[in-house]
Amino acid sequence: EHYTLTVAPHGALAFELIFAPKAPGAHDFELPLELVAGGGTFDATLRASALRPMLVLSQTTVDFGERIFTPDETRRVPFSQDVVVTNHHHGTLTWRLEVDDDVECFAVTPKEGRLVPGETTTVRAAFTPSAPKEFEARLPLEFLTEQEQEDGPMPDKPALDLVLRGAGANPRLEIEAPPTEDDFEYQRCEGDVFVMPTVPIGVTSRVLVYVRNIGFEHMTLEHEVPPTCPVTLDVQFPDGKTLSAAIPRVPVVVSFAATEPVSFATNLRLLDSDGRSYDVPLAGAADACLLSTHAFLDQYRYDWTFYMKDGRAPKLVPALLAREMMERELKEKEAAR
């Protein structure tokens, strides 16, 4: 990573460099610096030592990720993770987590304890978001040996912190596309358009969309079709409109059939129980041209075919219907002989 720093003429710039070692040992490395104005480059030598800690945490940062926030305090449920504290010292250690009154949405239990050599204890960290925003708390972890309890803490003793991090979010819906063999690893981005197959006139074009529930305990989907759309969109919910913790995702099938050539781009609007709307971008077309509809005709060549009758233009019909019409025509010809 590269960072650009601006220093005023004859000025000084102070910044904090954080050393977070993963294992005990001595570290010696160069920090390359370059003057943008063409003044060359130089290296700042950094040296640091990582000592084997007396008290070890299974994780120094607890990240709760995104959790759903509910305005009703009586229905808020804390999310929890465990941190294992281990005494690696040869003597007994007394430890305590400092949790200030201004620490918001986080709690730890227990906050203090005593460990003999090799003993472990589990601290449970809890996160209860109170608003749809990010939260972070840094809890200093103090520990004392038996000697320090008598003589006081050692000077310049390395600090040990437990960082708690999480974010609150409102319940919402997410629009998903069914994976295919070609794009199984693809993650849909906001604004991606669901393209319906270009079909011949009179043939129904469909697209499958999934709606995922993020955080709603129970809700019923509603939808709105824009009145300016040049075709009539048929919206079906094969598995119903209800979303809940037990039903996290439901499919939505959108279809149309046109009687004349048309192309369109529109948004199907889905509504959640809080009145928030989610647009599903759709695009489709119907045409009487073989070039435009070739992909459809090739993929469904066993389901659709052209029926030709003497003196009439070819007509695209379902293959089963074409077979019945041809058999009927043959019978009529045999009966006329």
C-alpha cells in the first residue's frame, strides 16, 4: 500500500506507527520513503521486538460483522462470541478488562479473574446494536503478577487490548439471480439488469429472480409494475409472498408476451413491510426477425417449430401442436382422395 503525506514548509508531521507482531522475535525492516517532487528516495530503519506474552488471547479482535438492529429494545437479542484467555506465565496472574461507561453496545463477562500457570478461562463478548451504524470499542486488558501486586506494575509494560467491532443494520431485502454453469462464481452487483430472453412474437419470455430476507422476522412481499412499461408484465410468486426466519428466500417469476415487435427496459418494484422499495431492473424484447430470435429458436428447437401449409406463410407454433396439425392435414388429404 502507498500513502501520500503533505508536510508544510519548515514543518513537521507526526504519525503513529502500529507494531502488531504475530509471533515472538526481533524484527528489523526498512520503511521506504519517496519525495514526490523528485527529491529521491530514502529508507527509515525500524526495529522492534516481540516478547512472548504472559497472558494470551485466542483472538485480540472480535468482529461481529453486520447484525440486524431493531428499534424495539424489548426485542433486542445480543450476539456473542467467546475469547479464551490463557496464562503462559510461570506464576499466577490477576487480570481485569477495563470497560468504561461510554462503551456502547458491547459487554464482556467476566471482566476480571485469576489464573494459575497454564490455566484458561473463557470471556464472552456480546454485541447488541442500538442503531444502524458501525461500533468499535478498545478494552484495555490489565494483568499483574504476584510480584507486581506487591510492588506495583512494571514500568513500560506492553499494553494488551481487546478490540470489539460490529455494525448495526436495518432489515432489508436483497435481489438475487439463480446461478448458472457459466457464472456460478459471479456475484450480482447493484444495478445489474435481469435480461429476459428475446423471443418471437406471441411467445412468452420469462426470467427467474430470488428475493432474500435479511433481518425481517415475518413479512409479506408486495410489488408494483410501472404503468409506462410497453408490455404487460405478469409477476408470479410460486412459493408465496411470505418471508420469515424459516423462509429466508422466495422465487419470483416475471414474464411477458407481445403481439408486435417491442423492446423495453423497466423496473419492477418490490416493497417490504416497512414500506421500503427495491427496484429489479428488467430488459426484454420480442421480434419477428429470425436473426434477433435465433438464440431462443436454437435453444428450444425441440419445443418450437415452424408449421408450413400450402399457400400460407410459415407460422411458429409449439412442436406438439405442429405435429397434431400435420397429422390432421394428412388425414384430410387422405379423406379427400
